[in-house]
Amino acid sequence: MTQVTSPWKTKGSRFVYENPWIHVREDDVVQPDGKPGIYGVVHFKNTAIGVLPIDEDDKICLVGQYRYAIERYSWEIPEGGCAEGEDYLDAAKRELIEETGMVASDWTRLGCSHLSNSVSDELAIFYLATGLTRGTPNPEGTEELAYKHVTFDQALDMVMQGEITDALSILAITHYGILRLSNKV
Amino acid sequence: MTQVTSPWKTKGSRFVYENPWIHVREDDVVQPDGKPGIYGVVHFKNTAIGVLPIDEDDKICLVGQYRYAIERYSWEIPEGGCAEGEDYLDAAKRELIEETGMVASDWTRLGCSHLSNSVSDELAIFYLATGLTRGTPNPEGTEELAYKHVTFDQALDMVMQGEITDALSILAITHYGILRLSNKV
């Protein structure tokens, strides 16, 4: 039986930190077992948007960049943030053109996910983009991007071999992989 | 060509917040385009561990709990944190027995992922657990858990229909789904 009311009680909340992307607070709580505790919550101002762009040769465009927070280089699908109030699909179209220069004629929503629900409310939405027309990328100043065109099967292999570790990229690639392997696309 | 040195420069760093689970800092940076900026980084003290337990009837045990950070009820695979210095597999065994009471004789590492690499360094490792023996769960005080036994196909359907939104659960279920559908298990 799914319980809809929270077994947690919030007794107070203090502001900790804010920047253009996240807001951190610490709540005084009563835990489900009735004991007092604290809960640090990282609120994400943007929704994470991921785009799996597949062209007529069954190739997808992977974007490579150094990720500051993990201190590692990462190969990913085109991704970006959707500000509050912006339409998810509009943000997906904007990110695809910004990061890869491509425009897609067909869009399919593949799924959504809470990326790290023990600490944050970050939500991710991911799309399949087909019917692609090429153009010139126009990345943000915080992005120094490389590009790699691989077949979908190669991308799926990269996921299964642990060469792609970015959760949002894996989510989009495996969702589409499941649909393909079960002959639903 | 994969670039291994960071195109970011860190000029300074200030402590923002710490609790038993996360540490937040704000770095003064020079962005890849040479412009000054800031980067708020959420460091996770624990590695997230997920376990996909499949029994001899092809059923998996899903764990339901209210997630404070997203203010929603969530059905997930058994999950927990691995402290620095603890072995990932030991943590997986501990979490499985704590949350479900089950002991597994066979363990297979399915994959790993950075859950939210634009802001945090949170790493997740996920396992398949088989050869299960049932016992009595012993959850933490912060957990008020419900249980649901579904076949693997039902769990995969729940993922594809968006009924399971927890990233780590989706990652484990889709990885195993890909292996099954491509006849690799």
C-alpha cells in the first residue's frame, strides 16, 4: 500500500547557500521513527534535459567535456538545464542546437528520473531526437566540447562497458536500447 | 581526442556546509573560456550502492519509502551508502540484509555511474544479487519501508512507464534488462 503523506515532520528550516544553479537548506526534522534529526536538501533550480540524437545512419552524437565536479573527462549525450517556467521540449531543442548545431524534426519523450533523491530534488527528462539537420554548435563559455559520432550499438556498448558514466546519458541510451531490443521501435 | 587536463582553473575555495552525508563548497574558478566564475560543488561522503535482488521465481524485491528531498513516495531497489574505506560489495551485502533481510550467495557488478556530475561527485555502484535466502529486515530509523515483490519484467515495465523514477534503480534494472534482451545472461 503506497503511503502518500510524509512520515517525516519538518520543524524548522535554515538557508545555507545559493548560486544560480542550486539552493541548499538544512531542515530540522522528526524522523519516521520519531527521533529528532536534520536533513540537508539540495534544490536544483533547473530540470536536467538530455537528448539522444540519432541520425539516418543510426549514429548518435556524443559530446565530451571535462566535468569539474568529478574531476574527470566525460562522454555524454547533449544535455542542458531547463529553467523553471520553460517548456521541457523547448529546452531540449535549444540544448541540441547549442551543443551540436543540429535541428531535429521528430521528438519522443523517453522517460524521466530523479537523479539523486536521497539529497536533492533534481529531476531529469530525456528525449529521442530524429530527423536531424546539421548546423554549427554554439556552446556556453563554461563548456569546451569535443564530439564523437558512434552507432547506437557502439554507444550502448560504451554504457555496458562503463565508458559512459553520466547517469542521464545512460538513462536515455538504455531506455532506447530496451525499446529496440524488445522490438517496440 | 580525450583531453585529460582540466580546462578549468581553481583560484580559491570556501567551505559552505557539511553534514554527515554531504560537504558543500564554492570554488572561485576561471572557466574554459578564460572568464572568471564560481562553481558550487556538492561532495558526497558515501558512494551510493544499489542491489537488484532476483529470486528463483524471477521476482525482485522493491522497497517503497517516502523520499524527503523530492516530497514523493518512491519504489526502488534496495539501496544504501558505502562509507569511504568500506568495500563496495560489503556495503551492498549489508544494505541488502538491512533493508530486506535477504542474503545472496552470488553477486555480479552490473555497472557504475556519476549520478549528477554538473554539481556533485556522487558515484553509484550497482549489483545483481542471486541465490537468495530470506530473513528479517532491520531498517534504519530514517527509513519506514514497504515491500513489493514483482517479476523482473514487471519491474522493467514500471521503469519504462515512469512508475520507478529513482535513477539508481532504473540504472540497475535497465542494465540487467539489456543483458537479458541481448541474451548475455
